[in-house]
Amino acid sequence: MLVRRAPWVCQTCRHHGPSASRTYSTAATRQRPIHVAIIGSGPAGFYSAYRLLKKLPDARIDMFEHLPVPYGLVRYGVAPDHPDVKKSAETLVDVAKHGHFNFAGNVPIGNDPGCLPLTSIAPYYDALLFAYGASRDKKLDIPGEDLKGVLSARAFVGWYNGLPEYADLDPDLTGGDTAVVIGQGNVALDVTRMLLAPLDELRKTDLTEHAIDTLSRSRVNNVKVIGRRGPLQAPYTIKELRELMQMRSLGFAPPPEGWDKLIRVEPRKRLPRQLKRIAELLEKGSTTPMQEAEKAWQLGYLRAPAAFLSSNNEQLEAVGFEQQEYDSPVSDLITGDAPTDLNGLRGLRVRSTGAKSLVHAHLAFRSVGYQSTPLEGFGDIGVPFDQARGIIPNDRWGRVISPSKGPAGPLTAGHVPGMYCAGWVKRGPTGVIASTLDDAFTTADIIAKDWEEGTRFLSSPDGDADGTKGGWTAVKREIQRRGIRSVSWYEWEKIDAEERRRGQLRGKEREKIRRVSEMLAVLDGYGRTSYM
Amino acid sequence: MVQRQCIAATTRAFSTCTLSRPASRTTPPRIHNQLSHQRRHLHQTQPRTTRTPLTHLQHTFPRRNTPKTRTFTTTPARSHGDLTPPKPGEERHVTFVDKDLQHHTFVVADGDNLLDIAQANDLEMEGACGGSCACSTCHVIVESDEMFDRMEEPSDDENDMLDLAFGLTETSRLGCQVVMRKELDGVVVKLPSMTRNMQASDFAEKS
């Protein structure tokens, strides 16, 4: 039941400002603010926090991040030449500065010494929101994946973006002029762009200095981006395709054979708008004609990677593919109803024809998607993990559900009280930033709804579900007790300022600090730290 | 008289809003924005008959003339909420239909874009990229074909982003790219309901 104690707010305003009316519509049982711990500080975590503070202005939100610096993939995933997308971090700053919000960077979750166990967080909060994304990349599981010259696109992206984990990747781009990218998502196209973009343009971005140095020595001038399915099934988005098509002195080479058949889907007019525009763009090709191009890129379709080949079992020399064909003819799928057609065409499956082909290259990138992994200690707090799908099982609104054990006992699937998830760990590693925003909002809304309706949340160790939680004060003690050097928002701002200062010296927005020890040295002084 | 009522109402609504805020730390810009929008909104709901549009708007946008004392505009992305008051005789009307089918009509000036207008009035529209046409969070659907045709053709960049928007229609636009002008006076746009992740196809088992 909702109790309204507000003196007077006009009808329109009540509708207009959710925060104003929500303050007075707490359920009788919830007379205190909710305490939420968010694990992960990428867009999913921040957008959830933003929405939560809007829906429950009283909420106390603490965010835990294993790196000293926030923003997750906005900082370490979004390509340096997409500053517009990186701008979304500016909105997130508003959240971070809110009086009810705490940031705890450099706090890894886990049971090892120097980590904060989930069991030391859960007792102090009403809800835990997992928004830690996808920290691994999918493997192809084909022979030769460990050869020198086979790189994970995730590692490469992390490396050029200055992610500490890959600070020492040091990719060798001097082995040959051809690189193969396996997979056709936007990460694949980002990698392609980084390999082929004119250096003078990359220099203006926040691409790390050591990456520019390595890229300037690169011999790669031909990148083949190869996918298992066709041009209308590939997961790239049109913006990224267009960027490559319009890149200065870069030519686009259509696939070697069968291009007409692949791209001239009849009737073109009846294709859903999104696919029609992709087809038109691909057909038009690059602004720079191939004859005038200095570098080239090519799309290859209907080829599944079969093996990485080498004659000395050391250095990659070629990639073997198996030819694929569509399960059913594309034109059969066009019914005229755009949403149905879109799903049908995008979902079209392929099967192997058995024919084999070979592409010679000394460099190959595996870019077939990311994968989430469970956090250490999930079992201790009753959070399940779906290994097959690589997500935390949830009811699609964001409530974590246990497939085997519910509130009524074993065998009834049900919501694990107080546990929520958002972002890639909730729905899998797909979608652009707007999809994560929608998704995070959905989760935040459902937390707010559950809170207002008096749903069960986490209870204190003494079983008292209604007592105020220790929240930040208590968890801070746990962090200190373990000797973890946590980084506050204020301290991140110092790191941020230092990065901007270093960038300014080089005439760019920022020069990212690539090592955790160096980030901490900005705060504590050099020589005093033995972190990392 | 109207003026006094107005201030009284403002104070009342303002104090109800602030009750839950912490006393010590700074109010974040966005939430600060909300508070001022509510105040602003209250003014707008007062009877308009006795006031000329000019005084009404001077009153409605008090911050405009004192930019140095503003607390919340340090970057372009955060400047939503700063709308230009229309010149007398050049008031344009724009109506947003939210997902609950509520109509919200605002009097705005030429040159303001729909994203800024919506955010200044605290409608549920996000601009994740700060209005730089790099995301699709400010997707709107223009209600009439005729009005849609009066707008300038969307650029390739805008269409590229629209292709990713949920619930794309023939008359979809990005709010940040639609700039008010004389021809668009009276335009009605719908805000698509935010249910992208509830789409069945998004949850199909991935092979």
C-alpha cells in the first residue's frame, strides 16, 4: 500500500517529477533508504545507478570496481576514434558526484588475500547488482589457436586502449602485409580500422602512445574480415561499415567470388530498411577506388575457420576455412512484414559444404564475441551462473533467478532475494551502448518496484531484514581490514587530471596510464607502492 | 497576484523535493536540473491569460541572463535544460506524447532541438552521447507524415543510428537532430516505449 504524506503537489507535477512524488510513496514497511552495492563500473553499472537515484532518490549506492579507474568499456572498449560515444562518460560523472554514491576502485572481488569476498559485501546491503560485464573472449577451439600471430581481438582492443591487463601484449605487426580478422562484429571492424587508419588521425585521439608507436611500424596494409554467415547476417552495424568505406586512402575489395549473388537479394525493395541500407552501402563500396587506394580491406562471407596453419608449428602462416552455404534461400524468408523479416534474415543459419579454402597471413585476430564468467564466491551467496549461455540466470527484468532452488524450497525456480544483474552479464555480450542503457534502466526500475512493494531483499546476518544496513561505513572497514588500497572518486579525478596533463603535452585529450602501479603512484607517490 | 501565487507554489514544491536530499554534498547537475524544471514547470502551469509571453518566459528562464552563477553547466553535454526563450511572435509549439500516452506541449524557440527540449522539461528521454548523433537513445516518432516531410532529410549518420533504434518506424528521427523552426510549429512526436530488452528475439537462444 502506498502512503502519501505529501502536503500538496499539483497533479501535473506529480506526473512530471517522479522523484518528487516517489519520496512520499514508500511502502509502509520501507521507512529507510535502500542500500545497493553495484559490482562493476561500466555503462551498465552507472546507468543502473543513475536510474535508481532517479526512482529512489533516497537510495545509497556503492560501486565496486577492480581497476582503480571507472567506466569499463567506455574507457577500455569504445574505440579511440569514437570520441562521441566516449562522451557518454560525461553523463556518468553526474551520478558519481551524487551525495548518495560511493566509488570503490581497485577493489577486486574474490576470496584471495587482497580481494574483497562477496560474503563481506552482502551482509551490509539490501541488494547486490552485478554489472561486471564480460571479461573473457570466446575461443574458436580449432587447431593452432596458440600459434604466434593468432591474437584475441579483445586483447588487442584492450592493448591499444591502455587496459592494464594487456599492457605487455606487444603485438608483432611487422610479420607480413596481410591480416585476417575472424568474426564480423563491431569489435572486428574496430580492429580493422585501427590497423588501417591513417596515423595522423589516430594521433589526435586518446590512443595510447605506445600503440601509436607499434602501429607506425606496422606493415599490415590488407585486412580480410571473414565471417561464417552472409552480409545480411553479420553482426556489424552500419556506422562502423560506413567509417571503413569512407576512410581516406582505403579501398574496399568485395569477396573474391559470389558477391553478386550474396548482395543482390531480390527483391531488394522488400528488405527491411536496416538490411537494405547495409546492402546498398556494401554494393556502393569505398569512396576511394581500389586503383587509388594505399591500403585495402575485404569482407569474406560464408567461411567458417577450421584451422590455423604453420609449417614450423610456431608462427602462423595461413588460416584454413570451410565453405558454408545457407540453410534455406534468402528470398524465401522475405514475407513483407519488416520485423519478422529482420529476425528471419538475421537469424538465417548456415551449414558446411565441405569445401576448404586457405588465406595466407602472418597475423590473425579472433573476434567471435565476449563471454562472462562467474565471480569467485557466487556459490557462497547463492548466486547461480549459466555456464552454457555465459550469463547470470535472470528473469529478463534483471532479478537473479536460481533454476534449482527458490524461496519455497528446492525444485522451484525463483528469485534469489536481493540479487540483480544488468548489462552484458545479464543479457550476453551484444548490443550498443543504447541497448545497455535500456537494459540497465529495466533492472533499476525493477529494483525500485520490488523495494516499494515490500519484496524480500537481503537480510542481515542476524536475520533482521528491516534493520538499516551498514552500507558504505561497514564495507569500508572490511576493505581496510584486508589492506586493500581502494581508490575513491576523488582519487580517480586526480588520476584523470594527470592523464589529461600528460595528454596535453602531446596535443591530445589524454594519455592513459597503462599500469595499475603507476595509477596508484600518481596518488601515493613513486617508490612507495608495491601494488600489482 | 498571479506572481505571488506562483512563488508560493514554487516554494512549496521545492521544499517537498528537497526533503530527501543530503544536506552536505553538492547536488548533482541532473537532479538539480530536475528541481529547477519542476519550479519552471509550475510557472508554466499558471494561468497564462494575464501575462504576455515575454514576461512569462523571462520569469520561466531566470538563469539565462546570469550564466556566471549557474551551477550546472560546465560541459556541453550537461547543458541540457538551457533553452533559448522564444522571441515574441516566434513561439513554436511542440508536443511530446510519452509512453503512457500523456501529451506534453511546450512553447519553445527556433533553434532548439527536441532532445534539449525534452530534457529541459524532464521527459523520459536520454541522450547518452550528449546529442552528438552517436547513439539512438533519443529516438522519437513523428506523428504526422506531413510534418516528417517538412523536416530536413536525415543524414546518413542519423539513419545509421536509427537503424539500431528499437521500434523503428517510417517517421522515426533522433531528437537531437530535429531543430525547431517555423515550419515545424505544432509538431507532435511520440516517445517510443522503452522495452527493447523485452523483445523476444533478443532472448532467443544464441547458438
